[in-house]
Amino acid sequence: MVRFVVCLAALLIPIALVLSADPDPNEAVAPTAVASLFNGKDLSGLTVWLKDTKREDPRKVFRVTDGQLHVTGDGFGYAATEKTYRDYHLVVEYRWGKRTDGGKFVRNSGILLHGTGPDGGANGTWMSCVECQLAQGCVGDLIVIRGTDEKGKTIPVQLTSDVALGPDKRPRWNEGGMKQVFTNRQLWWNFHDPDFKELLDTRGKADVESPLGEWTKVECVCEKDRITVIVNGTTVNKAYNVTPAAGRILLQCEGFELFVRKFEIHPLKP
């Protein structure tokens, strides 16, 4: 009997150690309640990466102004959640500031979903991810961004969507359309204007984003291996067979000033 108890204890101790160990911080979690990813006071819960200064942000490219997350536009990089997430409903409300990159083309930024791999693993600037585009006229486009892991191996980011080709030959999401796999291309939102010139502060004929200076609401519903993008209440893009299906959530800085007043994660509805 004593020998049996000793043997049983020897089996249970490792199990107890596993159960009591801290959870892996890299393990993706599904939210069970609404949570703000930005507290309105500081950058707690977020990490910063800039192409030129890496983890340092001496210019305060990402800062808090009047309770809003303020992206000054000075450089290229992102603010990323420390945690990784899966199966969530992301809500972002943003408006453009005054600063531009000095060029003639549209204001540009993005929400990077399912960020994985090392910081700067994609061209020293981004993480491997799926970008939800915020560029003027292209809000809701999905872009596959592939980078490499710590060993230099390509991280296989990809997605699939049903598409139709517009007169400009660009693939746009079209429910029930032709199936296409994207490994490094851009999937345009369904009513992107084929005549849009992508010039600063211009609008496409069917744009649903808000006019310059007003707030735009973007929702990204990430359920298992599917992504649905909603802009100001209108569904504009869908993808499935998305790989990876979880990761960190990033807000870009891409040379243009941006203000974010809501950066929330919601649980999926039953």
C-alpha cells in the first residue's frame, strides 16, 4: 500500500506542477468580456516598434493626447498588444490628423491582425500579419504581409476569398465569386472605385469611410480562420482559411498623423 501511495504521488506531482504553472504569455486568448486595449492614460499593455529606432521611441511617435492614442506619423512602425488573441471582435475608431508624409498620395495607415514572429520580421518594419487597410479610398482592403521567424524562415501567412475582378483587374471581395488564394497580394474591398486615383484627401464614388476630420469606425471580426471587415456599419470584405488565425494586434504608423479614440476587443456573439 505504501509503495502504491508513493508511486501515485510521483505521478501526481508533475501534473500538479503543470496545472499550477503560469500560462504561456504567447498563447492566444479569446476575450470573454469587452476590454479596451488602450487605457486612455498611457501605453500600458502595448509595445512599440519603429523601423529606425527599434524598441525605443525617443520621438514619442506613439503618445497619449487628450485621452486618445496619438500616432504622430513621424516614421514607420507600430504599437502592438503585448498579448496574443484569437476569436474576437475588434473595434477601432480613428480620424486623421494634419501631418502627412509631404507627398501627393493618400493618407495611409492600417490595423495589423494576427501579428506573429519577431518585431520587424517583415522588411525590418512590420510583423508577419494580415493588414486591414486604413488608407483613404481603400479602407477595409486586406493585405498579406509575410516576414521571417528568428531562424530566417518565411512565416506562411495567407488567406482565401471569393472575388470578382473589376475593370482595373484588381480582385475585390464578392460573395459567391471566384475562389482565390492570397499569399502576397492585396484583396480590395467590394466596392472600391476602379477610377480612384489615390491622391491625397480624395474620395471614391462608393466610399463608406467618414469624410476627412470625422471619425471612422472599423470592425474586424476574427472567428476561427475567418475575417470579416465592417466599416461604419457596412460589411466591405471577407476572407477565410486565414493563416495564422491568431496573434497580436497592431496599429500602424506610416508617415501620417492618426488619432484613435477607441481600441477595443469584444468577445464573439454566441
